[in-house]
Amino acid sequence: MFASTLVNLMASAPLIRSFSAFRSAPSPFRPTFTPLLRTNSPCPLTNHTRLLLSSPPLLTSSNTRLLSSMASSADQEVVSDKDCRTATIASTIRVIPDFPKPGILFQDITTLLLDVKAFKDTIDLFVERYKDKDISVIAGIEARGFIFGPPIALAIGAKFVPIRKPKKLPGEVISEEYSLEYGSDIMEMHVGAVQPGERALVIDDLIATGGTLAAAIRLLERVGAEVVECACVIELPELQGRKRLGDKPLFILVSAV
């Protein structure tokens, strides 16, 4: 009796045909959502990716778009066309406008972490690149470098070394100051964590101005390590952060342009 009544009520009620029925009209202060993946993409969509593509703006704004790409040197050689995993990774990253302050478009990788396949693909792409490069140190930059660094280190048989902001590491540390747009900051690493001659990879979630990566490189080289490469999930190329890395190659999965 109850079931039949419920069915009749549902049949007589107006249908809500799309999620947009709940959303307000677009405004000049709200980013326009543009999905990166089309239905004919060779990459299968995960359930979480489908949710992202059918939800309010997560990936892009009118002046920001995430494009999957990999770069291994200053000329930004693009090889991602041969690997559709980067498109899936890009589709799970969202952009938060005006965070942490007005005018900033924050590249949020927490939505990537919610998608098991995209997270695994991210780690796999780094592991495939570095597993045969005789790297013994994965240096992760606080804080999101701590997310990607440890699984890469475990997979390739390297140790993980955290590089942190001041007064976060107990014991004796070595410090390196670097400049910001207004002022300066410091990165620190444990004394004795890295030995002379070790081959190191520096990992972070994103390169913007390149200041923290450059400071990490200097820290490692001061103790005699060889920095093989820097690796990030996302690059903001307009900020030209790779110029601060000198001759160190940079490997990225996603370019935000």
C-alpha cells in the first residue's frame, strides 16, 4: 500500500532533469565549469570522475584550464598524448577561486586523492620514470610533497626525507632561506638525513614561482647530494618557476594555463 502510494506520488511530481536545477545562474564572480574529458576520450571515466564532470565548477575557470602534459626539460617536451592517464589525473583536480586570498586560483589536489585510480596513476607515472634512475633519496616539500613522496620512495626502494618549514623538525637541522614576493621564508632538513654522493629527487604537488624547490635543491647540494630532477603534479607556467631551478630538469604531469 505504502509502496504503491509512493510510486503514484513520484509519477505525479515534476521531474528534476539536471543538477543545474539546484544551481544559481552564472555570475561574473563565479568560474565557468568546463569539463576536460569528452565522452569519446580513450580514457575510461571512474565514478568519481563522472561526479566531478557533473558537479559545480571544480576543474576550471574562465581564465584557468588544466591541460595534461609532461615536461622533462626546459623545452617542456610533451609526451602525454601517448598516455591517457594524465587526462584522468587532470580531470580530478579542482580550482578554488580566491583561496587563500582574493585573486588566487588555488589548485586543489585533495579531489585527486579521492579518486583511487587517479591517485594510483599519479604515483605510477612517477615510479615508472624514476625506478631505474638509481635514486636513493626522495625529498618531499612540506606539506603536499609528503603525500606523493613516501609511496614513490617505497616503490623505488629509496628513503623519504621531509623538507619542512622552520621549527617543525626536532633535532639538528640545516636551513636555507629563499625569497618570496614580499619577504622571505626558510626550509629545513635534518642534518645527516642525506649523505654526500646520494642521488636525490625533489617532489612537491605544484610549482608556482619555484622558490621552495630551489631552496630544497640548495639544501641537498650543500650536504653533497646530487639532485637528479624535480617532479610536481602541477605547474603554473605563467609564473615561470622553472627558471629558478637553474639547470635542474623538471617533470610535471599537469600544466595549468
